[in-house]
Amino acid sequence: MPNLDKNLYTAALSCLLSTDPDEKISLAPQLQQAWLTGELIRPTHPDTAQKISVPGRPAKPELVLPKQMKQRKLHHLEGRIALLHAVAHIEFNAINLALDAVYRFREMPDAYYSDWLQVAAEEAYHFTLVRTRLRELGVDYGDLPAHNGLWEHALKTDHDVLVRMALVPRVLEARGLDVTPPMMERLQEVGDTATAAVLAVILRDEVGHVRMGSQWYRYCCELRGLEPESTFRQLLREVLQAPVRGPFYTEGRLQAGFSANELEQLQQLEENWLAEISV
């Protein structure tokens, strides 16, 4: 495989640290293919993974605080552009998050690396779809500001694969499952079927990504003798320090590995949390 180390971890790191979006979206599927064909190997005694405070990303977009991001209505073109740019930023960061899951956690079964290399390749495809649509509307990724919240979650969870699987796929990506169907419906209402079609592809694949996260989270819980659903709620309180926000896209979450009982418990947790902070 050209330009990439045969060591799985260093190859993933190379792609992760790439600052050029075109290079990153080209390398991600190459990594997946090289792993599937046996060109990449996991060394028996790998080096220790290093903390990555700043992943590979271009100079633009300018990063601002989430509260500085302007909210725009989808019936205006500028609102749809802002939405697409935010989604592009999420998908670009999701490539890095998937690659970091490969690079960082080195005691997992081979199937784990197959899954997260697949996620990286699919996130690269999503980024390409969204960026193409942005360009059709006369702008490009980087033209609007964005925030760094996604990578901050990577840093919060880089010490433990169980925590990562709980709080990135099952919180961040699962939130995408919840908000995407209403956005698609609104886009259809304003006649932007092209953007709605892009989000439909992303939604389909993200259900699978959250399901992978759920499977590996439960795998880690089983290894440690932990009950998954109560442990998840404990991690929300102690690490994330926030509940899972609703309303939930129940059908998608059930397909992605949440149980009906768990969704009821998470809704109750949110209600209790809101009641506490309102006192």
C-alpha cells in the first residue's frame, strides 16, 4: 500500500494526523482495504499510543465556542448551507474519531479493527457527499466556523476503550440518529430533496456505526463483569456529566443496540437531571 506503514497502528495514525481533507478521505478507504487483504499487521509488542491533543485538520474552518455558532432556519439557503457545513465538520471529525479508536486501543479482537476501519471509510464517504453538496450551493468546507466539541469527547475518553465505546458511538453518534429524521422532513418541506437524500445515506450508515459501538461496549462490559445499562448511566453521570438528550429516534436506537428498557431509563435520567438543575 503506497505511502503507508504496514503497521496497522502507525498507518492509522498517519491518516489521523493528515491535515489535507482530500488526502484523509483517500487514505481512509485504503486503510480498510489494506487491512482486509492482510497488508496491515498488528505488531505483537506495539508502542504505547500517544495522546493526540490536536488531530489532523485543515487551517479552516475557524474553531469557535458552540455558543458562538449561529442558528439559521432551513427555509433560507444560508440556513441549509450552515446545516451542511456543520454536518461536514461532524463527518470529518468522525473520520478522526474512528481512526483514533483503531490507533489507541490495542488489546481488542481483530473484528474490532475491521469495524472501526469500516466506519472511518464510511465517514470519509459521508464527508465527500456533504462537501459535494456544499460545493453545488457555492461554498466549501472551511468557509464557515465550527466548534471542537467532538474531539473534546475523544480526549475525555482516550484512557479506556469501554468509556470510548459508551460515550462516542452511543452518545454523540446516537444523537445524530435522533436529530436527522426531523431535519430530513424539514428539508423535504422546503424542497431541498438533494440535501435530504444525502442525510438519508448518512442516517442509514450511522445506525450501523452506533450498533458497532453498542456491540463493543457490551463486549467490554462482559469482559469486566459489568452490567451494561446501569454502567452506561453511571458513565453519563461521572464522565460526561450530562444525560442523553431526547427526544429519541426510537426505531433507529433499537436497531443500533439500545433496548426499550434502556431508552425508558435514559428518558427518566434526563427528566430527573432537568428537575435537579431547575431547583
